[in-house]
Amino acid sequence: MTTIQHWINGAPVQGTATATQPVFNPATGAAQAQVVLGGAADVDAAVQAASAAFETWSESSLTQRTQVMFAFRQLLLEHEEELGRIISAEHGKTVDDARGEITRGREVVEFACGLGDILKGSFSDQVSRGVDVHNFRQPLGVVAGITPFNFPAMVPLWMHPMAIATGNTFILKPSERDPSAANFVAELYKKAGLPDGVFNVVHGGKDAVDAILTHPGIEAVSFVGSTPIAKYVHEQATTHGKRVQALGGAKNHAVVLPDADLEFAANHITAGAYGSAGERCMAVSVAVAVGDAADGLVEVLERKAREITVGPGDAPGTDMGPLVTKAAQERIENAVGTAAMQGATVVVDGRGLKVDGHEEGFFTGPSLLDHVTAEMDAYKEELFGPVLAIVRAESLDAAIALINANPYGNGTALFTASGEAARRFQRHIKVGMIGINVPVPVPMSYYSFGGWKDSLIGDSPIHGPEGIRFYTRPKVVTTRWPQPKQQVSAGFNFPTSN
């Protein structure tokens, strides 16, 4: 069986790890590889390599760094299909969906290619007599990313191109459920001309995470995952003096008003809810049907849910693949049963689905629940699977109040033909990312990604302008160049600009 190793200092290494974990193909239920589980010694080896590389990489020219990014972007384009199939085989999502996440990740690489303009400082002439002021930003040093299973290419690509292009060196700890994409990307970086040690991969579980959070040689940590772990990462890393980006979970609502085009709204909500089997932090997990929209919306959503083709991610015509693990499959099916016991109407029941030729795969079909209330587990919990809950609200204001009372604030959407309603919604909703007639409002790379409330622990969103600020620190320089033999008096009072 193939063993997936760490990538440290430009090459795959076994490291000190003695334990491994199986990597499954979710469509077949069979183990197809094993990944080494590293710990503190492996993290330290990566830090040593990254620290040595930082000495020269941080002093490299901006031209050299952006040239690597341009080459890396081209390699991502050329190997998109291959990387997409690697992701599909370990995650379960369709190949087309995997290619989509690579595209969205590549957009951040493209943003990093243009850092020459973004990193320009400012200059103020003659702030006082003979005194000028200018500023610039410098990299932090060795930084790390801890990323989830659901986007094994895109989420890391939200981190390391920004960090590397600004002059840092990077250590990635990907999910052990689908680790191969990280090593494939490391090979592409090497082909792009990135010096050894600038990008490293350490595989593992909690031991590797804890070593990253506490290692004195790591300056900053970026994390995307569940809210409880995000809180743990933020607490531990900040306690050890690190900068932290910690993005947590979500419960994303799509509100549908009576004036909306129900066919349009249902079509997009269905894709937002069941795409990637619902394993997205921006998935639509709750549809809030307002007033007279409810019955018609449920009717269309039911029809569209039943039209979804479930199968292996690499099979032509598949709309939705399996869940990532057997445990995830069982958790989702138990959640549907719990919802029924708590009073929800199961309009479409995805439990017990078997796919011909893949009977041992981790499949479950789309489930649609109506008459869900805010007190039910199906509403309160982040299910992270193909379950769409419908909550009925009397008015837009009631829908806004429902969403604002939810502890999460990642993404939300409103489907309407009313500009007044849209403006009221976007101004009063307590959510970080908003879509108007857009179900999954993931910002473009030149904006920053991050929610509110329990969806973002701390105050550091990811990529875009916030990503530049996160991976760099500013310097402000005040200069005076007096003429030879010129006498400039120095006072004992606090200096002013007079």
C-alpha cells in the first residue's frame, strides 16, 4: 500500500513517525493508501528547514517571488485534471467540483502575482523641516497552516501563496483524511522554482497540530475548521505569542421572499445545499421561506432534490458524490432520523442509499426537511452533509431576527426582486458574507473571506487585503539628512512637527 510521507526541505521524508492512518476511497469504502502521522519532531524538522530557507527567501526580490507564482499558476492550470482526480479519489466530491475548488484557489495565486503594486508603501515629504517619513511591510518568518478535509486544495491555496509571495516560509498540516493534494502541490512548487524549505508539508493529527501551536519558531498560524477547534487553536497559539487566523463553522441561511423567482431560487439553493455533498463551510443548510413563498418553494426544492444523481465522483453525470468517511455517513443519517422524531417533515429521505457497484461506499442521498424550528437539532447543529432544512418565517424582519440569533455568522443569501428588501437585509443582517440572489457568496481573491460571531474566532479574515496584513508587519521610517556642518538644535520637550 502506498505510504504518503511528509514533504520537508524539498523532498518526501518518512520522518520520525511510526504510526500511520488509512486513507479511504469514499466511493468504494476501501483503504487505498496510508499516511504517516507526524509529531513534534517532524514539525521541528520542518521549522528548521523553513527557518534556514527564510534567511534567503525573505531577501529575494519581489520579481523573483512573483515569477515563481506565475510559474506555479501555470502548473496548476496544466495539472488541474490530475489534481482534481486526486482530490475526488480521497474526498469523494466530483472531479468537476474538485476542478472548481482548484480554480478558486488559483485565483489567490493570481492575486499574489500582483503583489508588486499591493506592497507599495507610502512616502510623505517634509513632514517637518528637513524630515521625511515612509513605510513598508516585511515578512514575519516561518508561518503555518492547518487545513480541513473538505477543500484539500483551495483552502491551503488561500494561505500559502499569500504567505510565500510576501517573503515568508510555510508549513502546511493538511487533513489526514485526504492528504495527497498537499504533496502534489509541493511538487508543483518545486517545478515552479521555489527554493527548498520554503514550502513544507507535515502530516498528522492532534500531536502535529499541538506542536505547530506551541513551537517557538513559528510566527503565525492560519486555521480553517470547526468552531470548537478554531477556539482551541486561537487560544493555544495566541498564548504562545503567535498571530492567528481561525475560521470556524457555519449555519448558512438562504432567505426566499414571495417576490422571488422560485425556480431560480430553488435551482441555486439546491446546488448550494447538495454540492460537494454539503461538505462546505459555505453550504446552504437552511432555507428560510417567507410568507406565501413556503409551499411553492418546498414543491420545487423537492423536485430538484429528487433529480440529483448520486454516484462516484469520477463517474460521468454524477451530481453528488459520497461523504468523506463512514462516520460522516452515519452521523448524517442519524441526524435525519432525529429531525423526524423532533417533528420535522422529511420531504425527501436520503437515508439507506446504495449505489450499484459501490455498495460499500459512504453514500447518502439528499435529504429535505420541512417545518424545522430553531429548537431542533437539525437547525442548531452544523451537520456538514446533504441535508437542507426549511424554516418558515412570517416576514423578512422575522427571517433577519432568526439569522441574527444564530451563533454562526459565516454566509447568508437573499432571493428577491426587491432592491429595498435587499438593502435592508444586507444592512441589518449580522453575517460576514452576503449574497443577493447568489447562494454561496464566497468573495473573489482580492476581497477577504471571513464571517462573524462563532464563524471567525479573533479578527483576522483570510486572503485578500487582510491576508497581506496578516503575513507581514509594518515599519515606519522617519529620516533627516542635514547638510554638512549644519547645526540642528535638539530640544528636551516632546518633538513636534513645527
